[in-house]
Amino acid sequence: MKTLKLRHVVLIISAIIIADQALKIWIKTTYPTGEVLRVFGMDWFRLHFIENPGMAWGWKFGNETGKIILTLFRLAAVIFGTWYLGRIVKQQYKRGFIICASLIYVGALGNLIDSMFYGMIFDKGLTYDPAISNYLQYSGVAEFSSNGYSPFLHGSVVDMFYFPLFKGHYPSWFPFVGGDEFEFFSAIFNIADASISIGVITLLLFQKKFFKKVKPRESHPVVETSSEVNDKVQVL
């Protein structure tokens, strides 16, 4: 059975977290929010810088209270994930399962870093306005600063990958949204989001292989006998 050692897991996690944070910091300190570039001039592969206060893929979770709950949940998940990864490596789970668990873990960790610290180390970011019960966008390019835009646990997550593959309209007979315009793929995400999604999807696709039960070997009882056995005696 192929498995991974702990140092291999640490290497995977380190490589992804460095790539995730390096890209986020480069985007945030180089460009204002909005479209950054179209990769190789293609309309369907863009870097589009946005920030979101909520979950992966830009989903929101209520107001500031919801955001704190979400951040604390991420923190608890990372703490549990640290213990769990050590456990499955020690127990020599299958390599594919350990890699998937590592991808989910590092995805949660990548976005947790944004939520915990970005509000404290950058001078610009999304800020919540209770008067309108919503988050306020900002203009200009953010810089590192000891005077952050929000306290601990209140930072916003940086997203940038945008793949608008095609646009169209729902058929007129479609319930509720008939005739409305739609875009596939409209979500804007980051490396951490992609890591979580790849880990979860792979687990779902290969769960039978990762969790295949090993059938115990059949044991055959041994009957002891004191009878003499030779070429003239047949043992039944």
C-alpha cells in the first residue's frame, strides 16, 4: 500500500500556502480591485481582483458576527486538521486520501490567514458599515501598514481567478429565472479555494478506492492427531 511520510505532507502544504499567499499579496499590493489582466489575451481566463468577507468562492455568511463565527470555525477546522493529518499519516492511510486531506487542510489554512491577519497588516480592505448592513469597497492600491483597516479576525479574503467561459440566457420557460442572463463560470476564487474543491471532488470520485475494505484472510482450523502417519495410513 502506497502512503506518504509526514515530511511529504509538510512539503505539499508549504508549497501551496506559499503560492497562495504570494499571489494574494502581489495582487493586493500591486493593483486596485477590478480586472488585472487577461491571461495570454484570452477572454475566458482572467485575473480579476476582488475581496470577500465570507466563505470560499465569495459566499457570504451574514454580517460581522457571522464573519467572526466563520473565522473561528476555520481556526477550529485547521487545529483539528493538524491533528488528523498527523494521525492518518502515522496510521499509513492510502497516499491519495492523505493528499486530498492535505489539499482541504491547506485551503482552509490559506483563507484563515487572510481572515485573521490581513486586516491588521494592510491599510485598505473591505470594512463593514452597520448603517447599511453591508461591506464598503475601497479605492486605490493597498499597502503594508501597522495601522490596519480592521482588527484581528476581521480581514477579508483575496480572490483573483475568473473563468467566464460563456454567457447566455435561461430559456423563457425556466422557472423563476426564465429569460435572465447567466454566465458560466462566474465565481472568482483563489488557490486556497481551488485546493479545497480539488480535494473534496477527488475524495468523492475515488472514495471507493480510498476506503476499500480489506477482506480478512480465511483461517482453516488445524486438527491435531496422535495417530502415526505414513504411506500406509490415510488421514481424512
